Amino acid sequence: MTSPQPADPTSSPRSLAGLPDGWTARLPQLDDLGALVDLRAADKRPWTGSASVDREAVESEVAGPASWTRRQVVLVDPEGGVRGWVVVHDRAAGRTMLHVYLDRGLDRATQDRVAGAAYAFVAEQATEICRLRATTATRLDASPFAEDEVQRRWLGDAGYELRRTWLQMSRPVLPSEAEELPAPREGVTIRRVDSHENDLPVAGDLQIVHEMLESSFEDHFNSYRESFPEFVQRLREDPGHRWDHWWLAFVEVDGRQLAAGAVVSTVLPEGPAGHEGSYVDYIGVHRDARGRGVAKALLHTVIADAARRGRDRVGLEVDDDSPTGADGLYTSMGWTTDYVTESWFRDLEIEQPDGATS
């Protein structure tokens, strides 16, 4: 006679305050992957015109490197169907990203009740993250589609406020752009991050990229300090991450080459035409080097690289109120807006066990 096996704590259902009768929550499993892809696809289809979802990225969030900094649950109806997915991302000290995916086929009363429980779970998990980090405050940061009035209502009911809008832009890439784009201005040099013989990047170059991006965004909306280990770990979480998609820019000053900016891009999955794309995750130019064509040279580098790899597009995100006028630069270089997202914030303050507050 065999002994009974202990229950798997990762798949055991749990109660979540506020859920309707018979509903439960549990950690997501790989078996849920199809349902989670469907939830994410349904979340974006009405606002982007596409239901394309990177299945590999979802898998990474559920059971890969991207899961390590996330707390998440799936929401299960009384019949056992996965009807929601709540993701709380410990992005950095003082920053908690989140998303609530919920089956919009549910009646409104059930949707609103489940959403209320989901956002309460977010606040609970963010509080625990603060305590583990020994901090007393964090900013909860949600990114709904700008036209999603239902999600905006849920956020408002949960105490979030709209703070910013973001343009999600793309630009087609032509094969000829592998060789025909303008060279950088005189005195500006672009090079790929150096690597060792084993193809791993040189740490010193990664640190320069981090420094350039941190300094470049100091005067931007909602800028916050992210440690070097957190920065590298977060970017490596993306299944599209490639070390050979990181570049540095230098300018010549008094005969010396000084770091002036950096760009980090990733691989986008195949689109309708069957071609991959490139995505500009980060581009930054040090304030002392602005006005010398550094940003344009970095963007040309990404476009030319995409063309050489047979890709058909380059995507990026830009603040609709960017203080540097970046949206104007992107438009002048052929980018157009596909859709708009928003930033909704809730600033959460907690008491640590010793009674300290922020």
C-alpha cells in the first residue's frame, strides 16, 4: 500500500477576500498556459486590432525567469475554469507593476466583484513586498489601454489615478536600410557592447549602459533609481532578449571618447507576414550630449540591424509628453502610432513592524 502523496502547494486553491461564492485562486501552472494566452489576447484585441500574443513570454512569466520577481494568481470559477489572471511584479524598490486580466464575458456584477478582489490582492502583495524590502512605500503602476473604459473604472474604484499616456509606435523596415541609412555625425561613434570569447557581454560595458540610461532619464516623468542587478535581471527576463542587441554611443570631446548614450533592443515575434521585428526597450542620451544626433544614430543602428536580420518592423514606446520631444523625432524617422496606453498610479504607504512610517 502506497502512502498518500502530499498536496502540491503550488496548485492548491486558496480563498481570496471578496471573490464570489465558489470562486478560488491559486498559483498559475504550465497547464494554464493556453487559458492565460487567451486572456491576454482578449485583453488587447479590441484596442490594438490584434490578438497576437507571445506564448513564450507568457510561459516565462508563469514558470521561467520572468516568474521570479512576480507574485501571481489565476482566478477560477466554480466550474474550474480559469477566468482571470493577476500579476504583481516587484520591479524595483519603490515600484510595483501590475496587471489584472479578466474574462469580459462574465456579467458586469461578477466582473466588478472579481476585479475588486483582484486589486485588493495586488495591494496585499505590494505590502508584503515592501516589508521584505524593508521599505515603507511603493508606487503601484498599472498600464491599461487608453480606450479600455472597464479597466479604467476598476482602477479608479481601487484608488488609482491616471497620470500619463504613452504612444505605442512602429516603423516598417526595408531590406535596403541594411546599408543605406545615414552614418552618424562627425564625432559620434556607435558600437555594440563588447563580449568575451564565450559571447557573454563585458560587465564594464553593461554598467556603462545602465549608467547612461539612469542619467538620461533623470529629468523624465516618473523616473526612479533601479539598481544594476535589478536592471540586468529584468531585461534578461524577456524571451526576446539578446546581448548583441545592446549598443553604446560615444562622442569625441577634446580628443577623448566619452560615453553619450545607449540603446537596448529585443526581438519581436513573427508578425502576420511571417517576419520577426525589433523592439527598442530603452534608448537614452546623456543630457550633456543632446543635440549632436546621438539618438538618431542609435535608432539608425537598430533599424539597420533589423534589416540585416530580415526583420520587417521596429517598435517602441514614447511618453506622449516627453520633455525631449522624442515623439517628434520618431515621427520624422517614419514611426507611426498603433495604439495608446496609460499609466495609472496608486501610492501605497505601510508601517513596518517597528512602527516606522514614510
